[in-house]
Amino acid sequence: MFTIVAATIFSAAFLLAVGTIVWMFALYHQKMAAALLFEPIPQNPPVYHIRITRNRVRQPGRTTTLSAPVLPGSVLAA
């Protein structure tokens, strides 16, 4: 008699567990599919490499004779 009662309780518990799993799967099926298809935002922000190039003006070759004398204050005028 004990065996029949134990088997009945075990079977009822097993069927309850299987029913709960099936019910939860049916209830949350769409949410599970959406979670599997979700693409998370990357943690590392994109790095942009910016290169600034300036075309420098080539200075003509210096001559030994200057047409005007160089004053000390004229350096700051540039």
C-alpha cells in the first residue's frame, strides 16, 4: 500500500513539474526568442582616427644680403 501511495505522489509531483515547465515555455516563448535574437550594444565605443595634415609653405632660400635691416621687435609682428 505504501508503494502505491509513494508512486502516486511521485507521479503527481513529476506531472506537476512537467506541466509547469510546459506552461512557462508556452507563456514566455516569444520573450525567449526575442532575448536570443537581441544584439547588445557594444561596451567599447568606436574609436575614430583623425589625421590632420597641413601643407606647409616652402620658404625660398635665404640670401646673404637683406634689403631692409631686421629690427628686434619685428619678430613679434609675425
